[in-house]
Amino acid sequence: MSLMARIRRAEARLEWLDTWGEARCCDLYLRWLDKKEQVEACLARDPGHQRARWIGEMMGVDLPPLPTPAPPVVRRPPPTPDVRRAPPPAPKLVPVVVAPPAPPPPKPNPPPTPKPPPEPSYDIPEHMQVRPVHWRERTASDVDDWDDGGPGYGQCLTEYDPIEDA
């Protein structure tokens, strides 16, 4: 980027500030004044409004004093009358005949319990078992079967099974 392009861009920004920057500043100031009037109106309606008090404090609004809380109302139970009554008469005893309890109803036969499922077998099937691999160091006598027409010549590596040949 050339130095002249930077200078032109800086000049364009300064020109914008000269023409539109002041208008933008005035617009923001008028919006701020509207918000301040709204906060003052809200505090005039409800001096205890917490959010309006918080915003008004930041905007420099004179906050009205908080209303004093009403004293708590103590409710007492009404006084009990001090009336002395005669004790109630003793209940008359009436003989009660108690019948023997009825025998409990016969219990129905419980349904037969189903057979538990057979125990699962954890033996791995033959076709899924991993065959043992025996590693040995390659020697000079080993013939490369893949290049000179030995067993498996021309087959894909996945088609050749070395255990099958043994």
C-alpha cells in the first residue's frame, strides 16, 4: 500500500468528521437527553425503582430519597375469653360385643415362575478366533513369493492366506 493511499484515506476520514461527525455527536447527545428525561420521569413515579436509580446515578440525575418502609404489622391472636365451664359429664359405658375376626381369604396360587434363560456362552466361535502369528527374522534364503511366481503369485494380498499353505 503506497503512502499516498494512506494519506488520501486519512483525508477522507477527516472530511467525514468535519461534515458528519458533528451531526452524529449532536444526535447522540439528543438521544442521551431523551433517556435522561425518561429516567427522571420513572423516578418521579416510583422513587424506589432500582434499575432507574442505577441508570440515573450513572447519568448524573439527582436521585430522590427512598421512601421509608412501612413498619411491620404485628398480628396478635384475639384474646381468649376467660369462661369457666363445668367439666363434661363422664361418658356412659355401653357393653360392646366384639365378633371374632373373619378368616383371611384364601391366597390364589402364584403363577408358575418361568425358566431362567440359559447362561450365555463366552467362548469365541472358531471363525472369529485370531490365529497365532509367529515372527522370525527374514534371511537370505527366503524367496520373495510375490515377484517370481511362487505360491500366491498374482493374487491380492488379502486373498493370500499363509496359514492355509502350512
